[in-house]
Amino acid sequence: MKLLHVMSSVDARYGGPVEGVRQRGLRLLEMGHQVEVACLDDPKAPHVESFPLTVHALGPPRGTYSYAAPFRPWLRAHAGDFDAVIVSGLWQYHGFAAWQVMRELRRPYVVFTHGMLDPWFKQTYPLKHLKKWLYWPWAEYRVLRDAAAVLFTSEEERLLARQSFWLYRAREVVVSYGTQLPPQDAASLREDFLAVHPELRDKRVLLFLGRLHVKKGCDLLVEAFARVAAEQPRLHLLMAGPDQTGWASQLKTRAQALGVADRITWPGMLQGNAKWGAFYCSEAFLLPSHQENFGIAVAEALGCGLPVLISDKVNIWREVHAARAGFVADDSQAGTLKNLQAWLALSPEDRAAMGQRARSLFADRFSIDRMATTLIDAVKTVHS
């Protein structure tokens, strides 16, 4: 099949959805399919030039809605060249334009919401939610209503999506989501990373890897870490990820006030071997997020054999809990502390056994092959 992903950007700083398109696209290419991307990026942007799939960058975009005038006529001219059009994400111009064009052409399309209908956004940003209501009936509601299928990556996400707007219609389909198997040369990747961050050597490293954003519960993690650090002198927190909102300075100030600034490393965004080195330097992965549709980094941690300490707002928490591949608690300081204390109370043997269960869960539920084949199956069903 020849597939076109329609999305706002291929910039890796936008997190899991972009990484999901990249990894799934590469695997589909290996399986003999063709995959291209149409986005609203500036064609001269470095992340466009380095993206490994064929990209039609039709920006630069204007405003927070990322409007790009060339996008709609390009899609009208080329949508017929593809067997399927997949809209990734909501709330920006690419989705509305895709709805207009595909409706005109009388061709089906599918939508990945990527957690963007989670009611957490309504509760946390009520003014933004009100603004969305102003154009929900005329734009996003229609994008979902007229899609041949609206794809969700977990049952939890599907159920939560119904709670954000009372005007909601969608042909809901749950598909598998996942990531590629991490590189397995753990020792060399670990040593390379330690050469750059010698302060982590011989430490018990706990890893957070994601955007430094209020949604991710980074403040909960700093506070909870400070509560256990005094009793665990070898414990060290690695807070890896881009600071998109300028929040990192506040987090560092709080760490200083709590007396743990010298026990937290902030390496910024990690990619490639540096990212895998961070995983393999660590003994557990932490994500006390207030809202997480899937969490590619959670799946990557499982693939590296790292137990995951997550909140029950990470939508794959049920799978983690059932497989005993980590600990789950609510998205509060008390819940984050509970997870940390439960991990620290384990014996080395129990930690190793949990790591093995993490690898098994990855292989069973979150592999890139399963992610790719279930998408193809869903697309074939709606186009048959």
C-alpha cells in the first residue's frame, strides 16, 4: 500500500506522535509499503531535511493554528496518488484541510487522535478548552465525524476521548502502538554515555525522559526524589528532555531549595545512542504524568528491560500493572513517592525479575511489527 501521513510537523521536539510516524513508517517501508508525509513545516527546516521518510513540507506555517496556504491545494492534487490518507493529531490546520479535501474528493481517511481528546486538557486549561469549543462544531468535530475510522492506541484512550466534548461522533477503532526494539549492545552504549556524564558512574540512576512540561509531572518527581534521597546516598535522578516552556529553571531552583541539586542531571534532549545510553545507565524509568496517551518512552524503557514507575494517567498503565512490569500510582506527589518507595524496597533479585517481565511485555504488546501490521489491517478494513 501507498500511505500518506498528514501532520502538523515532523519536528522530534513534538514528542511521541512524530517518533511513532517515523518508526512505523520505516518498518512499513521494510515490509514493502510506501510511506510519505505531508506537513506544515518550513521545507528548509533541518528536521525536515533529516527526517528519514519522504516529506512534503508545505509551510512555513502562520500562527498557533499553523495555517499554510499551499497545503490544501497540494493535498487536493495528490491525495489520489495514495491508497490511504492518515491524519495524525488534532487542533491544527492540517486536519481541517484534510477533511475539506477528502470530502470534496469523496475519499475515505482515518485519524489518529494521539490523546488530544483527553479530558485532562479540559480540566487543566479551561480557557483554552472554551476557545476550542468556538470552532469544535465547525472543524474538529467534523474531522472526526466523517473519518472512516478514528484510531486510538488503548482502550483507556478511547473511553476518555468521549468525555471532552458532548458533541462527539466517531467510528472508534483501537490499534496497537509501539516502537522498535532498542539496540541490545547495552554495555558499550552505557560506557559511552558515562564517559559524557561521569557523575552517574556507580550510582543508582532513575530516568525521566520526555519533554520538561507540567503535563509530565516533573515537579512531582523532583519533590518525591528529594524525600527519598537522604536515605539512599547512591540514588541519582536523570531528567532528560527538551525544555519547551522555560520550566526547567524553576525545577532546578526547587531542587536547589530541597538540597538535591547536585544529585539531578539535566542533559537536555537526548537522541540516538545518547538516548539508549541513558536507558542502559538506569535501573528504572519514571513518568508521573498527568496525561499520557501512550508514552513511547515507556515502551522504549520496557524494551531495554527497565521496570517503569508510572501514574495511572499513562494510558497503558493497565497493561503494565497486569504484567507486573513496574509500579502504578496516582498522579500526585504522594503517588509518585509511593512508586519510588515500592521500587527501593525491592531486593536485587526482585528488581531483576521485574526487568525480565518488562522485556516480555514489550515483546508481547508494544513491538514495532505489531504497530505496523495493525495499522495496515485497520486501513484495509475501512477501504474494503
